Amino acid sequence: MNLADLALWGWLPMAGVMLILWLVQIRTLNAGTVDVAWAFGTGAIGAWFALGGTGEAQARQLLVAAMALFWGIRLGVFLYGRVMNEAEDGRYRYLRTYLGKGAQPFHFAFFQVQAAWTLLFAAPMWAAGNAGPERLTWLDGLGVGIWFLAMAGEAIADNQLARFRADPNNQGQVCNIGLWGRTRHPNYFFEWLHWFAYVAIAAASEYWWVSLMGPVVMYVFITRITGVPYVEQQSLRSKGDAYRHYQRTTPMFFPRLRVN
């Protein structure tokens, strides 16, 4: 099956899921479900892309599909727990208040854009699954190593933040422990790093350039569009001067090797 057909059959169910979730959030007033659906959907479609391509090495297709699925399930389960057990993410709550009557049309468009983005971020997994050699090579091993490092780093960062928030003494305080003392957004950094796993595996493919969309587009999204800007604006609104001090003393994205 070619990439266009894979994309069509991947987009249709995601568009339907996002439509249903948009209707649900009208009642629940919690648009955070869009993030959960994006994580599960990108993992599932990424696996579909990896397995449905024309790569010669079935072992590589299975490897990339497993990596995509595990990544999507881990992230989706984590986000689901947060969405179901906490109030609506401050970013979406702020937009709901700021846009007023225009919030629901905006959310509809945003949910559908997220459905399209699942295809964009699944494309690097397609490129990796269709890499050239019939047998696995050291590039596949490098990709798996990067993937494990990224998964471990993101899980550690999420756990450190969860433990910090669970302590009543830390209410209203800025989390600056562990990895959060090295970068203000270690979870985003390791999420970005994860996409280099597919770049390494796809390096032997004629479609290697497709894999670059993962880290390049994710970096732009995280640091300029949907991630850091909104999180930091919300943190400044909720934590004020404490977060401004954190901004002055801690790198935004790339971790420093030593903590002062």
C-alpha cells in the first residue's frame, strides 16, 4: 500500500474520533482529551504506516511498529490519567475564557487539525519502517538506543513532577528537582529526542529526509506553537515571580550538564 492510501485510511478514523471527542468536551468542558487522542492515534497510525509500507525487512517493520505503539500507549496512558484526575489544562481553560462564544468553533478546528497532525508525525515511522537493508544493522541498534534513552528520560521527568505535585507542601511552588533543575521542560526535551530514533533507523532509506520531519517539526511545535509558550504563560499566571526566577536560572529546553 502506498503512503497516500495509508494516510487516507489513517486520517478517516482519526477525524471521526476527534469529532466525537469534540462533542464530548462541549458537555465536559475538558478539551485535554485531544492530547490523549493524539498520542494514542499517532502511535497506532505510526505502527500502521510502518507495517503497511513496502520495506524489505519485516523485522524492521515490526521493530518500528512496536516502538511507535509503545511510545503512543505510554504517552496516552499518562495523559489520560492527568486529564481524568485533574481540572482542564490551564492552556485550554484560558482559551475557553478568552475566546468566549468562539471557543467551540476554535476547538472543533483544533481537534481536526490534531487529526491531521497524527499523519504528519506518523510519516517518520513510515520512513523508518521502509529503510533499505533486508537485515537489521547498527543504525537500527542506534535508533533503539535513542528510543530507550528518550522513553526513560520522559518517564523519569513525569514521575518527578507527579511526586512534587503530590506533596501538599509544594502547592503553588515551582518544580525544580531532578531533571527539572536542568531544564524547565525535560518532558518536552525527551519527547523531542525520541524522534531521532526514527531518523537513525531511516538513515539507510531513500526516504531518510521524511524522518527529519519528526524532530524538526516537533521542535517548532514544542518551542514555538503548542508547548512551551502556553505552558510558560500559564505558569507565570499561576506562580508569578517564582516562575520568573525559574526562567532566569534554568535553561528553557536543552538540559545543562551541571546544576548550579
